[in-house]
Amino acid sequence: MRRIGVVLPLALALLVACTAVTTPATPTTSPTATVPKPLPTPSGDEAVFAQQRERMVIDTIERRGITDEDVLRAMRTVPRHLFVPESQRQHAYGDYPLPIGYGQTISQPYIVALMTELLELKEGDKVLEIGTGSGYQAAILAEIPGIKVYTIEIIPDLAESARERLESQGYTNVHCKQDDGYYGWSEHAPFDAIIVTAAPDHVPPFLMDQMANGGRMVIPIGPPGGYQTLWKFVKSPDGELQAFNKGGVAFVPFTGPGAESHRGEGGHEWPFP
């Protein structure tokens, strides 16, 4: 059993992350809804979306304490409206999650920026993302200079559409795979950073093993259907993990045979010791 040191900052604010939501005057996408495709958008609309994207960064990201210049530039660059269903595009730059079909969501912009900043990425880092979804988080990661991204999605239709969308937008440094993310991607391990965008009730031990020395993992942990805690883990040279509590969040559950068959068997179960 690994030893883990825990640092608990006084974080009381609840951070709203990807969970089931209701958006203003817009019907919720059903689990069998059509997966968003990279459709062209008229140039006039692009100008409007660019203005909305800039306002999103200023009002909901910079003002809430995100300072990493690479993260801010990535949030200003990636066209979030192309990563949501067409019916949701008018809400693309609101600071809340949106449904993308199959019971999954795209996280609110602030949470995407926060989790990316917590990874402390630097040029040459190799990043593993668990839960590709629509591909938005992977695109943000890929905008960080010198980063190579590996991303896994368990739902076949989402995995394929995300791969097509990322390729169509020129993200050649993103490698996509359809699989159970619980087991990570051992062929490309170790990873300098791991980001998990769905909540298991423990840290999958396979992901801990695939962290490089000095590596960082950002992951929500908690019971299915409830609020979770966002944790940042840092792996020391001797293999010890130091844990940092980053506050309350609400993510969709981590699904798949791996999480189900190993429930409660990971290095950290809920509640956290």
C-alpha cells in the first residue's frame, strides 16, 4: 500500500463541474442524442463566438484566479462551440456544463481551465486524459506548447466523433483510443500528467502506477450520484503520493467494467482517509 501525505487547504467554495444540467430554454439532450459533429459555422457567427469566448475568459476564468498564460491562451483559442451539439451552441460560452449525449457532458469552462492549470504542464510533457467526451479538454491540452496528449473514451460513438473533430481541427499531437480508461494506456506510460474527467470512488491503481516520478494527477473522487472532491496528486521520486484537496465538484460517474469490478480496491477510497 502506498503512503500518501494529505494537504487540505481551506477550500469551501463548491466548484461546479460536469454533471447533468438544465440549460435555459433548451431541452436536455437524451442519452441517445446525436453526437456533435464538426460542422462549419458562418464567418459572421465566428466573430460573435470569438467575442463570447473572450468574455468567457475575462469574466469566468481570469477573474476567478486562473493566471497561467498558456492556459488562458488555450481557452481563448479553442472554439468551444464546435465541441457541443449544434442545438447547444448558443450556450457554448456560458460557465456551466452542457450535455453532449449518452449521459455525458462537456465540463464548464472554469473547471476545464482550473484542472489544466493544476497539471502544471511544461514543454515536453506527455499527458493522459481519461474521458475524451467531445474532445474539448484534449484540444485545450493540445494548445499548451510542446505537449503530447493521449486520450481515452469508453463510449465508442463519442470516441470516434471526438477523434474526427480533433483531426479536422488539426490537432496532430492528440492520440485517441476507445477503451476502458480505468486501466490507463500502459504502452505510452509513464505520463508526466494525468487528468480524469469522470469521478470514480477511488483512484485507479493502474493510473497511479503510470505516473512518472514528479508526475501530477488531477481527479475527482467521490460516490456516484453525489458531490465529489477534486484532488491533485504529486508523485515523489520514492513513489509516495502527496494529495492536495482542491474543493468540491460534481462530475458524472466513472463508468466501465474496470471501475465496477474494482470498486473500493484503489489506493484511495471515498471517503478519503
